[in-house]
Amino acid sequence: MSAIIVALLFGVWFSLDKILLGYLHPLALAAMVYLLASALLFLIRISPLHPRILEIIHRESKVEIHISRRNYLTLFLTALFGAVIAPALYLTGLNQITAVNAALLTNVEILFIIILGVFFLKESVKTKDIVGFAFLLVGAIFLSTNNLQNISFDQNLVGSILVVSASFFWAMDTTLTKFLSNKRDIFFLTVLKCGIGGSILFII
């Protein structure tokens, strides 16, 4: 049931973004989303539920309380990649293509995450992963051009490229976030990340 709910919310998110883009500039919408997320997570962090939520999240993992300067640098990079560049590219691209195409194109984020994991996290790749790469790549090209033979640089292609580029930066965000995943106060880090990203987008 939870998986179905997540899938429904994921699908609604793309459609809602597309509707809101009819009223807001892509950067304004991105700023609003991340500032609201930061505010909501801050309320959760100061609520009585915060310790209980952390206990559930870290039930089977070792955590670190100390946050170093290097951790803050990593956090800033995740904010820059995942809460500034990625949403700006994604919403600008979504403004030019359909919500359905955007939803499907963002699946290439998985491809980028695996590639980055191989190069930066020294993770291994199996044959089935390579086959998956191929299908994702072909699917992305088909959705971007609607024609595998005649690729033209039209508005649809530009929008698709922007969404795929956004997926790459979200993959960078995910890869870097792995270095922070063992920190106990993840709500504090996420509040900072969303707040930094939303503030930069608001200023822009």
C-alpha cells in the first residue's frame, strides 16, 4: 500500500508542477518548493516527534553526531547541485515538454547514479545493469526526439535535454549525500540544504 501511495504522489508531483508553471516562473516555483520544504522539515525537527523519527530511521545503522567542516562543504555542494541547478533545469525543461515525458525522462537519474557510483564510490556493475543502461539510454533518446532516425534541435528536444541534465545533477546530489547519510541529525542537514537552495533560487 505504501509503495502505491508513493507512486501516486510521485505521478501527481509532475502534473502539479506543470500546472503551477502556468502561473509561476520556473525559478520562482523552485524557490517556493525548497523554502517550503525547509520550513516543514524545521517544524518536524523542533517537534516532539523528532527523536522518535530519528530512532526509527537509524534503527539498524551506526550514526555520527559530529558534523565537520568537510561535511558542511559536501552539504553545500548537494544544495548547489540538488536544490539549485537541478530544479532550475528540470522546471525550465518541464515548461517545454509534457509532464508524462518529464516523468519518464527523470528515470535516467538511476543510470547516472550507477555510473557515478562506479567511478566515485567504486561500486561494481553487473551485466544486467549494463543492459538496463542501454534501455534507459534508448528510451531517453526516443522520448527526447520522438524519432530515433531524425534528431532535430527543436523546443521539445531542448526541454528534454534540460530534464535529463537535471537528472544528472540530482544524481550528483544523491551520490554526495551518501557521505552524509550516517549523520544522526539528518533533519538539520536537510533543512540547511533546502534552505540554502531555496534562498539562492529566490535571490536569482
